[in-house]
Amino acid sequence: GTQGWDTSNLTVNVDVKLENGQTTTFTDKIIPSPSNNSGDESSAPLNMSLAAGGEDTVGKYAKRLFVGFSGSDARPMTVTGIKVSEGNGLTTSYTEEQLQGMGFNVNLTAGKGFYAYLPSQVGTQGWDTSNLTVNVDVKLENGQTTTFTDKIIPSPSNNSGDESSAPLNMSLAAGGEDTVGKYAKRLFVGFSGSDARPMTVTGIKVSEGNGLTTSYTEEQLQGMGFNVNLTASKGFYAYLPSQVGTQGWDTSNLTVNVDVKLENGQTTTFTDKIIPSPSNNSGDESSAPLNMSLAAGGEDTVGKYAKRLFVGFSGSDARPMTVTGIKVSEGNGLTTSYTEEQLQGMGFNVNLTAGKGFYAY
């Protein structure tokens, strides 16, 4: 009997309890979209977004251009055109008919997005991403039209004169897994990106908050079953176990270095430092704050109204816990609460173990 969840000023609270009785309430407030205060919902701005990026890159040149257009809007729409303006001044346009001819579905319904890899022009080095902008034109069934724009953020490689030795278009992300307070049983190391050049991970060094350092050679990583020889668009992903006899990796001030070498001998070291969580300096690990987070958002939206509300509660904490309740406070002043029993009756698993999250619509 309602138009949907009013997301103009919506807040979600999730109550959680550990086995030792420790309770915590997590809160997330939906960031208002341009549609949130629209008076005429039929012509409200679209709850959609555009993201573009180069793939299979060498320096500033990309063999393929990824275009992703997605969001929560429930209204049917059509992608009527795409325009790509490169850093070298060249412009390439695709009509609705051309996109369909390339095999892309331009007619979108609720929850469906548009995803395309556009090949670079024949006879060129690739898309020049040094100052590249993508425009996507969209039309609703009522005739309302909108143009979405995304500009690629220049990478360190974008203005390199010698492309063969350009900086790598790669990045490193590390994080603790199965944590209790500042200690992690496993350390995730993810090294990925868009660079097309073959490369080898030659070593990893982990410097913990307690001053200890652990290093892995190329041979040791291979012996642990990891593929260190990377090709275009292939990444390196590893879970490194903590040392035997310790509480775990001390993530209070942990830094990971990954050494990489190209076939031409060029070497690079990538570094990532774990951002301390509220648990990182807790003296009593058994009652340390939870390494978990909450994210909520409207789905199947028209303007500020959402037919469904997504609630995602996840993280790296290893301790068993129970979701004991959820409260949703809408922008119109209405409040809806769900008890632990009601959530179970709706088919949701409220009893979480290490690495398991709570996800509900």
C-alpha cells in the first residue's frame, strides 16, 4: 500500500550479539541521490551511474575500453548512443543501431545494466586514456533523455613518452581475514589491474605492527601454489597464513610490499598499508570492536522510492555472532523493525560464522 521505501533520509540499524554477550549496533544512512527529493517521480532523475576504464593497457594506450552503466532504477530505458573523446582529440561515436549490431543489449529493465568492451580503432596504438571522456545517452519510455559522463582518472602511465617502460597500470590491496581485534589468521594480498604486459611477482614482504617482518621469495610463493607469472588482465591473489605459534598477523600497523618484474627487466615495488580498524589497538581482544561493516541501498527505484531495500552486513571478524534485530527509519518518519525471530521466519540466516555475512532484500 506504499510507493516504496522512502530513501530521501533513510537510516538502517543492525543489532549484533557475540557469544560472550557483547552487543553492537551498526548504522548506515543512504546517501541521497539526485532523485531523492523529486516532486514528479515519473520524470525524476535516473538512479544510475557510469564507469569507464581502459583494459589491456601499455602506458596510456588501451586495447579495449570498458563501459559499465548500472544502478537501481526500475524504469525501462534504452541506451541510444555512446561517444568516446580521447586524449589525442579523436572522437568515436556509436549509435543505438551500431551497438545492437555489435551484440550489446541496449534495452534495459529493472536491475539490468549495460556492459561493453569497445575495441580500439584498427591501425592505432589503442585508446588514448590520458584525457579520455565517455558519454552515454539514455532514453526512458516517456521520452525523458539523460546523458551520463565519466572521465578516466589519469594513471601514472598516462603521459609516459616511452610506453615500453611506462609505469605499470596495476594496484595492490591487502587486508586481514578471520580477525579477532587486531590479529588476523590470514592475510589477503590482491595485485591486479589493466596492464597488458607479462610480468612476474618476484617477492612479497610483510611488515607487522609488532615489528616482525616476513618475506616470501618467488620460489617460495610458487611452492605455496601461487601463480607468479601474470599475463594481460591476470592478477595475483593470495591468502597468507599467520605464523605458527602466534596470535595472528598484527594488523595495527601492517604494510605489504610486492615486487614485480617485466620481461624487459623493469622492476617495480607496490606498497599497501592496512587502514587500522577500531579493533586494532584493543587490549582485550575477546571484547574488541567487531571488524564488520554495514551497507544499505534502495533497489528497483523510481525517484526516492525503492521497492526493495538491500541490507549487507559483512567483514573479516572470526568470532561467531547473531543478528538480533534490524530497524529501518524512512525519510517520511515511518519506522519498521524486524526481530531475530522475524528475520529467521523470512528465511535469513542470522547466525554468522567466520567469513560469513548477512545479506537481505
